Amino acid sequence: MQSMTGYGSGVVSDDLHHITIETKSVNHRYLEVKCRGIQAYSYAEEPLITSVRQMLSRGSVLIHVNIVSSQQNKKITINKEIASNVYQNLKQLTSHLEIDNEIPLSLICDQPGVLIYDDIETDQTQLTNKLQVALKTSLDALIVMRKNEGNRLNKDIKNHIKELLALTFDIEANVSNRIDSIKTRLEERIASLLDDHTLDQSRMAQEVAILVDKQDVSEEIVRLKSHIEQFEDLSNFDEPIGRRMDFLVQELGREINTIGSKVQSESITTQVIEAKSQLEKIREQVQNVE
């Protein structure tokens, strides 16, 4: 099980470039990948996004790329017009200040716009390959973090599922005990109305059956147990399971709500409320699962 929250970084450095790639992922219903800092090398953006899609299945993923070219990969152009203007202005300044010192060339070159640094045209295939290496390192680190977080989520979800299963058994036992209770109350009520008249046992059984049928939740409990069992099985899968878990959470909620609406019992209502509470905790964690 993996979480959808993670972070990783990767670095590739050689004589021409120093490349840093950071990847961050957060929760998202589907897989959304965005790239930043790659505008000047747009040809490499789609391959990076494709690589992410091959390694991740859900989450909102941001790839931040930083490429710094080394001096060996720079072409220097001198803007002679700006250099001349700088020299003339400095010469006028030295005259005004009555300074006899020569104006050093280094001072002129340090002024903005005198020297223009442009990247030498880069081999697209080579740069794309280097970006892929940095991305792979970054994604590997991100996935490790997502797995670690996923293990914590899995442990917490299993605890809540265990509590939910125990509540299901408690509700089942409580409902079973209510059948005898319903029959006894109904007999006492009818007897008080009929005084000493003999009760028609077959009619009594029929009335009890009708009342019990209205509150029968045996099918809901069977389905509830089945969904819980499927949930427990999913938690041991080493593949993306978030969407399936999300579906099961909805089904669990449907069965619990049905039980609560059918059974009119204070004790069972209390158990249903606790079951809903456990399910909500599961739902919150499932939102983070890939």
C-alpha cells in the first residue's frame, strides 16, 4: 500500500550542466502531472511526464526542474556599443572627480549588458537522458516515502477495520436477542388487551414474523462482513488499491445506514453510531491511499 503524499529529489552534474529535479505528490482522485522550470527545454517535458505516469497511478504530482549550465557551456558575446557608453560615462566621471587613474577593463566588463552569456546549443537527446536520470532518482525517493507513509496508513486502517468487525458481531448478537424480546413484549401487550382470553399462537407467530421482518438486517450484516473481509484482503495487496477501497467504504456506509434505519433499538443505535465513527476514520485515511 502506498500513500499519495511524498517528496523526492535527484541531482545529475557533469561538465556541462548541474541538474536538480524535485518531485512532490499530494492527494488527487486521478493522476495529474505538472512540470515547472522546463520552459527553455520544452522538448524534454513530455518524456518527463510520461516517465511519471509509468511509475505512479494516482496523485497530483509536481516536477520542479532546475538546470544550471556550466561556464564551459556558455558562449560570450561582447556588446561593444554598451561597453563604449560605459567607458565614456566612467571617463566623464573620473574627469569630474579629478581622478587620474586609468579605467580598468574589468570594471567595464562587470557592468550590466557588456558581456552577454548564452548557452551553447545543447544536444537534446543527451540533456533529455540526463533529466531522466535525475527524475528516476527523485521518483525512487518519492516512492520510498509514499510506501513508508502507506505502511502507517495500512496499520491505522486495519485497527479501525478490526473495531468495525467487532461492532458488526455485537450488532448481530444484539439483533438476534431482540427476536425473543419482541415476541415477549408482543405477547404481554396482547394479553393485557385480551385479559383471560387464550392467545392464538399461530396468529401470534404471524404478527411476530411481520414485526421481525421489518427489522431483519441479516442480509445487511452478511454483506457488511463480506465488505470488511474484502477490505482486509485489499490491505495486503502490493498494488494501487485506493479506488477499490474508496468503493468499499461507500458500500460499508450504505449497509450501516440501512441497519440503523431498520432496527429501532437504543443499544443498537449506539453501536451503529460507533460503527459510523470508525468508518469515517477509515474514509479519511483511504483518501490518502494510491
